[in-house]
Amino acid sequence: MQIQCTQCGGAVLLQEGSRFVICPYCSSALYLDRSRVVFHFVISATITLDEAAGKLRRWMAGNETVKDLDVQATISQTELIYFPMWRFVATESNGENEYSEPACSFAIAEIKSIPLSGGTLRFFSPQEFVGIGLKEPDVLLESAICWLEDQQNIKREQIKETNLIHIPFYLSKYQYKGAAYQAIVDGVSGRVLASVFPAKDEIPYIGVAVLATISFLIAGLIAPNLFIRLLLYLVVLITFGVVSNGVVKKY
């Protein structure tokens, strides 16, 4: 089977079962979807496995996660994966805009927020990815274009450029109190993304805020004069400052 290179127009022989090909005439990397042939790019990772592990631990120790997650969690596996994204450049009234859509199903929906403009964009080379996790697309280009029409109100004739881009990220799987979780670290920016993770319990913080509000209200009502009111406010402020500090350390 032969396909036509979208760059130089040369005839490219496609072997049975293969979707990733290199044009022998202009060296363009191509991907064959059922609907058309598009350029195939890859973004190089700029952080190492050790750096990704460090960023994950710092995220675990941050304000969003449960206390001591970085100490109590057991990371069972971390691997570098190149994930496929459909990239579209569409012409609109305010100029050209870029849109992206995952080209493969994935449990962490936040992956859509990873920018495709970061890192070094280059043509895909099969020789560089021997033994490296390269996910093949399972979301057809036609489905991605339909999403663009439905969700972004972009018409087909507005699409000026279409590419398949593989982005790098480190997928980490970890255990916490018998439950399994996973998170990804963007291989370019180091940003950590996770849909489900052991989050801080908000109830203690909400309780402290409610009690502090009630206490300030009562202090204002019972104070006979301005001086006593300010004094009571100061007592309440110091008291709940200590309480809040204790809650932060515990949770």
C-alpha cells in the first residue's frame, strides 16, 4: 500500500499493520489515520526520572494532599511514556488559535491541560523509541474533529493544520493506606497532574472557620465598649491562631 507524503507529495510505501512511517524523500514523519495522513511530531523530555520522582514527592508534601503522604505513600512504579495528542490550528476572527485533544484514552483527564508548545518539537524517529512506552492513538482523527466542532464551535474549513504529537510524561503508581493511585509528571515542565489522590480533609478547616466567625460575633455583641471589644477580638484571634496551627500540623 502506498500513501502520499503531505510535505513533498512523494509516494511512501506503507507496510501492513504499520501506521508510523518516514518519507524516504523528505524525511518527514507521518502518521496514517483512517481519514488522512498527518505529520507526526514528538516533544523531547527535559527532566530525568530522578527529577520527576523528586517533583512527585514535593507535590505529595504540598497543601493539596493529606498530611505525610510523601512519607507514607509507597511508589510501586514510575515509567516514561510518550502520549499521543491531536493538535489543531484553526483560523478564527481573532487570528490563529491552537486546540488539542487526547488521541488515546487515559484515566487522568487533566492531561488535556499540558501545553503542546513547550519543549523541543521534532519529527518522530522510530529508532529512538525502541523499548520506550509509545502509546498508539485509539481516538480517530475524525472523532477529534467532531469534538472540535461540538465543543469549540470550530468548522472543518477553519482547520488550517493538523498534527499528531507525542508528549512525554512520567506515570507513577503508588499505594496509600491500601488504596491504589496514580499521578503523572509532565516531562517538560515537571508539573504534577492527578485526577484522584488522597486530599486533605476539609471538615476541620471549615469547623475552625465557623467557630472563629461565631466567636468574633459573640465578642462584638457582649463587649460594653470599644476597648473591651478590641481586647476580646485579640483574645479570639490568638486563640484561633493557635487552634489553626494545630489543625494544620495534624491534617
